Amino acid sequence: MADAITIRPVDGRADLKAFVELAYRLNADTPHWVPPLKSDVYELLDAAKNPFFEHATVQLFLAERDGRVVGRISAHLDHLALEQPVEQGMGPGTGNWGLMEAEDEAVMHALIAAAEQWLREQGMTRALGPLSLSVWDEPGLLIKGHDHAPMIMMGHHKAAYRGWIEGAGYSQAKQLFTYDIPIVDGFPKLIDRIVASGERNDRITIRPIDMDRYDEEASLILSILNQAWSKNWGFVPITDTEVQYIKKKLKPVIYPPINLIAEYDGKPAAFMLALPDINEALIGMKGSLLPFGWAKLLWKLKRKDWNGGRVPLMGVLPEHQNSRLASQLAFMMIEYIRRWGVGTMHATRAEVGWILDDNQGMNAIADAIEGDPNRIYAVYEKAGL
């Protein structure tokens, strides 16, 4: 008879440590898993530091078998997500779970059942996950791309988790794509012509973020993001407190030449952010800055040579969306990022995403620059809790 599995809420510092540490133990032999900094994980889960908790209720669970911790999961309600239109994927009655790790399928099923029970007790009728924790953090389960390491701010999961989650009665609600972009030899000639046409247009200006006005510039970008993504599946608005938090977190990895604002007739119209792949530095640090990891990370951040980078976010104001201008601005910004990335960072690869599977405009842009969908993440749902 199999040993019984016990699920219990995280209670106190020792439990929180067990919750965090479990991921490092279970993924120690997972190919291409990049250990996140433990300090970042603790901060993610700290209601006093992470402004997500200002509009969310979160419960963490541990699974134990024979006195050993063998799994973990979060169950949470994003109260701003509950206010969104149902047709956009969230809305009333939809709760979430995420941050799941499990030794085997039985443990995973027990964890998901516990998360569902907690969501039912909060009045939820539908579960959507994994979201770890917010849709703006690491949404989705990796279902394609286990053969290479993720780039900055992207998740990586055991391949077996897909079957375990689907075996718990979940179906895919949405897929999120990332694209591997060929950058060394440039983009197709058609893209070059589109970019050159934009450069001749006096109404278009593409400029780097002004770090002397960083707070103002970052606030502008996040304002455009809130407007540009407001109709997207899964959208939850970024609050003013979160804007301040994100600005602080991103500043150390902002290189102005690859973080761009597009203006049309002198007014902001779009933006594109690109980040160096810090995972290159993290992969050998085992989640700790001690004893010398901090020096390695700081050294890397001060240099401009990175093998790769990722474009995690792009936004176009609603009045320009679904237009030729929107595509032209996107092509211009990504070409400028490519030029600097190859010429100054000496980058050899880049990644764009994540992009929703039904975002026809952005998927078409990725196709036009010959992007390869190298990683796919699935967000799962179960109705009728």
C-alpha cells in the first residue's frame, strides 16, 4: 500500500523555507532548469514586499509523505482579475493555482485537489493555472522547449507535469509562444525595406529610454502597456504600486539602446523592451549570491557582452493598433535592438515572447522575421469546481 500523502497549509518560516527549497531539490536533475535567486523567490512570496498581495489572497500548501516534503502548490485569488470580463479569460468565479512541484503524479493530483478545495471555499467555480503568481510573473506550463534553457523571467518545468495536470481533468485554455529569432545575419529584405521606409518618415521617431528621466520613462512605458494589453486574454491591470515596484526591479538590467519608445508626430505611440539574458549568469549560482555569486552577477551586469537577450514586452497604443504603422514601428524597434545586440553585446541569439496564440499581429511579425516557436507554455482550466 502506498504511503499516505498529507497536504497542509504553509505555516511559519520553517514551512516557507521548505516550500522554497523543494524546487531546488526536485529540479536538481532537471535538464536546463535555471535556479532562480532564492532571495527573489522569497520576495515573490512576501506580502510586505510584493505588491501583488495588495489585490490578491494567497494560500501556500505543502505535500508530505512519510514525514518528507514531496510537493508544493499555491492557490490564489487575484481580486483585480475577478473584475475582468469573462470573455478575456479571467472574470468572476475564476481562481488560480501555481508554483507547483511534485515528486510524482499522485502528489501532483493531491496538491491540485487541495488547491481546488481552497478555491471552492472562496466561492470560485473555475480554476485557471498555473500562474506563478500573477499573469505578469511566470504564467503557463512549459509543454515544448525542454531541450534548452529558458531566458530571463521564463519558467521551466519537468516534462512529466503536462500529463499529470491533464490527468487531473484539466484542458488547455490558452497557449503562449516564445520565438527564437535569427539575428546575426539580419532580417529578410522585405523587413529592411519597411525599416528604411520608416526611417525616411519624419513623423516617426524611435528613441532609447532616457535614463536621466528613468522614473518618468518607465511610468510612460507601463502606462502604454496597460492600455495596449487591456483587451488581451488574461489581462490584469498593473497598479500604481506595482508600477513603482517593477521600475525598481528592472532598472539594473535596463540597457537604453535596446529599450525603446516610438513616437508618432512627437507623441508616444509604442514601446519595446529587451533584457539581457541574466540566466547566463544565474545558471551556475544554484540560487544563491553567496559566497561569490553577487560579484559574478554584478560583473556581468556592468558588461555589455551577452550571448542572448529577450524581448518580453511590446505595446502599441490602441489608436494605432491593427494598422500598418503598428507593424512598421514593431519592425523598426526590433531591428534597432538586433543591430545593437549583435554589434555591441555580441549576441548570437534572441527570443521574443511570450505571445498569445490568438495574437495574430504579433505572431505574424514573428513569422516575418523568420522566428521559430521554440517554447510553448499552456495555461490550463477546469470548470465546475
